[in-house]
Amino acid sequence: VIKRLKASGLLAPLAALLLWGLWAFLPKLAMQNMQPHSVIFYEAVGGWLVTLPLLFFIKGKLVRNKMGIGLVFCGSNLGIIAILCYYTALKIGPVATVSTITAMYPIVVMTLARIFLKEKMNRLQFVAAAMAMVAIYLLAG
Amino acid sequence: MLSAPWLLPSFLAIILWGVSMFLPKLAIRRLPPFHMTLYSYSIFMFGAIVLQAFYGFHIEFDLRGVLLALSVGVIGGVSQIIYNFSLHTRSITYSIVITSLYPAVATLLAFIFLGEALTLRQTTGILLGICSLILMVKASDQKTES
């Protein structure tokens, strides 16, 4: 099974799915005793515990592609602004509806990939993507 | 047009999140996965410090909470590396559909470890998510058409 998953390129996204599930779950426990801003700080430190050793792995030679760094910078900052918009919506709107609407962001990603990267899907992938969106809708509500 | 005041920030959040998840696919063409992870976590650390400044650098310390938060960071870091590698090798459409199902895993973990009740709606969502993953595996054997 692992061989097949690896060959189809599914192993990495599936591993990320399981780890992100854990990542989404653990803050709930951490925030029982601390405020969100403190949790975010320690989370950043934890992230560095994993990512800083990568510097040794790449022998300190970071690729300095300006466009690449700019894209990462824009992506990260847009993500932070998105969280702010999300919290604003949550503050003034119904939680179930707001979280359901915002959970649909993969549709934006798929549309952008279709327009700018010309990524195509076969019929089964379309069905799988539609089912995933319904699943997210049901889980977010 | 947008009758409720919360609709505008909600739609902005969808679009900004969508764009912020799409940009790494463009960046991965210029930066190797390890390098990209290092840059994004440096920006995250900077953001976390700026956030502390807003709160007057009042960082709480509760051993259990700190250990859990550090674990969140470690797990997030590892999953980010794996995700970047998946972006490097597969289409973003493929990776985003699979990884966007992570609330199903979080819901299941909350059910198992926190005893949170699973509603019929959530159970249906988890089952549909599993079906969509199975379909994705099947779909990877098929030729891309449209």
C-alpha cells in the first residue's frame, strides 16, 4: 500500500493531512492554560526547533531567489491578514456560517491553479474534489 | 450587495487564504522545499514576535501548555516540510484537496482524546472525506482529461 501511495504521489499529502490534523487539535489543549498569543509564540519556537537544523542540512547555503522569497513573504503575510479577516467575521457573525464559508478556500486555490498553472483534473478527481468540499462543509458547520 | 456585515470579511478570508495557499506553489519553482520552509518559519517567528509586542511582551509560562505549544510548532514544521515536498512533486490541486481534509482528523482526535461528541453531520463529513481520499487514489491511475 505504501509503495502504491508513494508511486501515486499520495504519501506526502496524506502524511501532511494526518500531521495537520494533529496540529489543528493540539492548540485546543495548549489554550486550556494559556492565551492564544502565547501559544503562537511557543508554536513559532517549536517550528524553529524543526526548521533551524535544516540549515545544517543545507550547509548554511540558503538559496536567495528574490522572487521566491517575495512569494513566500506575500503568502505568509496574506495568511496572517486572512486570519484577521476570519476573526473579524467570527466576532460579528455566526460561527457556523463563517467557518463553513471560509473552509471553502481550496476552491480558490483550485481555480487559481487552473487559470495560472493550467492544472487539469480527470473526471474522478473532479468527483473526489467535490466530495472533499462537501466533507469540509459538513465538518465546518 | 453584501447584506450582512460579516460576509465581506468572510469572503476576504476565503480569497486571501486561497491566494496564500497558492503562492507557495509558485515559490517552490524557485526555492527548494527545505529552503522554503526555513523562510516561511522565519517570517512566522517574526510575526509571532510582532504579535507579542502588541501584548506588551507578556508571555505566559505553563509547563504543560508550553510543551503542547512547542509540539504544535514541531508538528507544524514537519508537516510543512512534507507539504512543500508534495508541492514539489505533485500538482497543487491534488495536494490541496487531500490536505484540506485535516479538520476530519482533528474532529476524530477530539472525539477519541477529549470525548467530544460526534454529530451525524460530522460523521457524514468524515466518511465523505475518506471516500474522497479513496477516489483520489483511484483517480491518480486515470489520465487527466479536462
